[in-house]
Amino acid sequence: MSIATRIFISSMTFGILVAVAYWWDTREVVGTFLLGLFAVGFAFVVAFLLSIRSKTKLDGDEQRAPAELAGEEIAVVSAESPWPVVLAVCATCMVIGIVLHPMLAVFALAAFLVVIWQLVRESV
């Protein structure tokens, strides 16, 4: 059993325990149902990991010492580009704007689209 499977099983168990505790304390159906969906989502991931994942072979599954990985290129990440950080700020402002004031959401959406355009232009 992989570490990911153990993590999702523990998260599923936590969701079940929280749903039961919430139901026992409040007797509210909607909140208990949503917390139960939290556990069901993790149960779906665990079922996937136990059934399909065992038949697949990924590069990250190899048990290699970190010394063996030295100098290996794992991913291509551009450290010079500011656009991923700006994209995250725009997305955050958009969500806050939806909650607090729609005008902030509109400006954040416009900035979000500009940042997406810049990311695409930079990557081509």
C-alpha cells in the first residue's frame, strides 16, 4: 500500500468521524451530508488507488535514494516568470470579490484574463 493510499484512507476516516460527530452534536442533515460527501470523495480516490493504480507504473514510484536523483531534470519550471504568482493573486481577488463586492470580481476577472494571455504569449 502506497503512502498516498494511506493518506487518503486517513482523510476518509477523518471525514467519517467528523460527520458522525457533527450529526451527534447538531442533528443537522445538510452539514452532515456535506461532511459525508467529503468522506465519499476520499473513498473514491482510495478505490481508484487500490484498483487502477496498482496496475500502472509511474516514474515517481521507483524507490531510489535522493543521491541517485542528483542532477536529474525533474520538471521544467521558469523561475523568472512572475505570471503564476500574479495569476494566483487575481484568482484570490476574484473569489473575494464574489463574496464582498462584485466590482472587485469584475476587475479581478479582467486582470485574470490579461494574465492568462501573458502566460500563453510567454510560453509560445
